[in-house]
Amino acid sequence: MKSSSFVAIDDINKQEMLDLLERARYFEEHPNSKILDGRVVATLFFEPSTRTRLSFETAVNRLGGRVIGFSDASTSSTSKGETLKDTIKMVSNYADIIVMRHFLEGAAQYATEVTDVPIVNAGDGANQHPSQTLLDLYSILKTQGTLEGLTITMVGDLKYGRTVHSLLMALRHFKPVFNFVSCPELRMPEEYIKICRREGIEFHEYTDFSQEVIDSSDIIYMTRVQRERFSDIMEYERVKNLYTLRNAMLATSKPNVKILHPLPRVNEIDRDVDDNPKAYYFEQARNGVFARQAILTRALGIDPLKS
Ligand code: CP
């Protein structure tokens, strides 16, 4: 198998997505092995992270590989003025694959243009977060038994939320109905609305997180309003607490509905939801290890069934 980068969810087609999900399922059953023995994985995080970095590193450790990198770019020579290009070229001398998160949209794509080492995008600004999408798809498949024909409600920051952008791009292959719930300032960007229109995907935009929307959903995907994406802090203060899911709001929801959130959360899911069996966000984060084992082995051209 050829090694390859994973920069955007649209880098892979529907069948490749399903193959990766099958591979994630394999790793959930076999999380520990030595198939990355002798491989070095670099994790370069120019933006903060808990789940993405630690689940990538757990994925590597459980498969017998080694991890190098940084979780705080201020401790790297970036703080001395080294360019992204030079950083990527240097790390390419040391690692077999680079997992990177960067605050600039397009940074991961740019990295692929300056190195032959596979690049995995762990989030680039407000653009995409494809490894999150794979674990989201895996979580949806596990809880719903299918990806086809589901009603997916996305709530909160749909403008800057890279997780919802990637998820929309992936789910468009599976005949979804989308509900987009946001204030006008944070609505789903026009480029994604156009994709829905062009591909004949049913979608509805709401400013009200109504009972009717909640009760029609198979998946409610809550998102955090991201203070770090706002240039005007007053605008952030005005919109940050517009949507909060509370336990009582789930009383008449479908039996199969699951609440997902890429995390971290702030106020958008009340703590009283955590013990509801419909809350799935902590298990969702656990699924990240298996999804990332699938991504890393595919990017390195390693077939777990033949190793
Ligand atoms: N979901 C996610 O990207 O979380 P972190 O920012 O903690 O990595």
C-alpha cells in the first residue's frame, strides 16, 4: 500500500472512508500490537490540544511506535523565527510521518508541498479536522448501526467550527438531512451551503434550538463557540452562551439519539446531560484512538491484517 497524507476529508472517497472505519473497528478489537515498531511519529502542535494530540500519541504507543514533537510551539525554534517550511523540512529528517495542528487554514496542505513525508492534518484554523471526522463517523456508525439517511443537527459555531465543516463533507455521501442551528453571525459558511444545494442534500437553517429540531434528530452535534477565532471579543461575549443543551430538553427525543461534541465544552452542554445514556461525547473521544490508529497505519502504508 502506498503511503499518503490525510489533509482534508475530501482527500478520500466514500469507499476509502468505509475502509478506514473498518480498520478503526479492527483496532478497537486489537488496540495493542507492534506494527509501528521502528516507526517515528512527529506530533507538531502549534495550537493547544488535549484529545487530538494525546489520542494520536496513545495510538502510536499502543502500536509500538515512538513519538517526538512539541505541544507548545513557543518551546520550539518557531519562537526564534523559524518558518513553517523549515520546521517541516527539519522534522522530515527525523520522523516517518508528521501529525500537525496549526492555526493557519491551509497549513497542512502547504506542509505536503515541502516534504515527501506523509502529513496528517490535526486541525488547520477554521478549515478542516479530518481525523476528528473519522472518529465522529465511527461514533455515529457504532451508535446508529448505519451512516445512511440520518438526521444530523449541528449546533453552535458553524462558521469557525472545523469539525462541522469536515463532518458535513463526509456525511454528504450518506444521504443525510442536516439541521444547522446557529446565530446569523456563526451560520454555516456559504461554500458548504452551496455544496448541499449542488448535491441535493436536504438542509434546514435555524436560529432557534427548538424542541421540534431536537426531537427529529438522530445525532445532535454540539460545538463550542471558539473565543480564539474571534477578532472582536465583544462579539464573542454576545454569542458565546446562545445555545445550551440541558437534560430536560431530551425528554421527548428519539430513543436512538446520541449527543456528540468534539470537546472541549464550555457551557453548551449542561453537566446534567452527562449521565443521560444519550450523552456519547466521552465515548466519542475514546473512539479517537482507534480512528487515529487507522489513519496512521493507512498513511504509512501498513495493513494491520498483513503485518
Ligand atoms: N476535539 C479536539 O480537537 O479536541 P482537542 O482540541 O483537545 O484536541
